[in-house]
Amino acid sequence: MKKQHSLLELFWVFFKIGAMTFGGGLAMMPIMRKEVVEKEGWVDDEDILKILVISESTPGVFAVNSATFIGYKIAGFMGALVATLGVIIPSFIIITIISFFIIQFKEIQLVSYAFYGIQAGVAILIFKAALKLSKKIHFTLFSILILTASILVATFTSISVLYILLFGAILGVLYGFLVNLKEAKNDDN
């Protein structure tokens, strides 16, 4: 970590991230990256890629997993606790308030249209984050084949993305093992 911080500052950054994020965990990636990489300098893009992989492949909500990971990296257990609370409290407050007025909100056509617009904006945010993060990925023929196969399977079958992730992870481990085995044989020669 490049910059000093306090637990209150950590809480506030993740509170802002939680309050500004609409559309789920992946929509928070560009906002989180801007806050924790560009503004605060707490982590780098490599860490963001690791967070993305770990948070998507472990049980639980993406936003909570990400906040916990970054908080722990920055300030240990207390950092993880504070960052996690910071990211979930805004949603808790907003959902509590909305629950009092859900019937009225549901019937307002303007609110329905607003959510359509938010969905489109979230898609753009996710696409933009994917483009930025893809610049840090080391593409090989193997990774391109796995990516293409994963997209095709996820799009045209009803196989759970979790199974696709697990299968991709197994293939990656096997591929790494074979590459290391081949390198070891070359070193012996």
C-alpha cells in the first residue's frame, strides 16, 4: 500500500462505493477501481483482477467479498470488517426505506422507466470495466480458447456459470501442470 489510511477513511470509501453502485457487484468494479486504485492507491490493477477472480469464484455477494478482500489487504481483520460494513450499510438503509414505499414505487411508471435506464447504464459500466481489466490479462491461445468456449457454453446452454468457472479453473490447473512438466523436461535435456 502506498498511502497511509485510517479505518474511518476505509469505511467512508466503501460506504461511497456501496451507495453509488446500482446493478450488482460487477457494476461496482469501475467505481471501486477508481476509488481504491486511482484515488487512494491502496491496491493496483493486478489486485483488482485477483479480487474479481476470487469474488466471482467464492460463495457470497461480490461487493461484500471484494470489500472484505481489500479491507483485509489494507488493514487486516479490522480493515476487512470496516470495509464490509461500509459497503453493506448503504444498501441496508436504501432497502429499508424502499420497503416502506414499495407498493407506491411499483405503480409509478416513471420509476419503471428509470430502472430501464439504470440497467443500460450498468451494462456500459460493466463493459468499460471489462475493457480496462482485460488490458492486464496475459492472453495466450489457451486462455482465448477457454474464454470463447465459456462464452458459448454460458450463452447457448443452461449450464450454471459456477460450473463453467470450476471447469475453467480445473483446465487452468491442468494446463499449468502440463506446461511446468514440459519445462522441467526441457531443463533436464
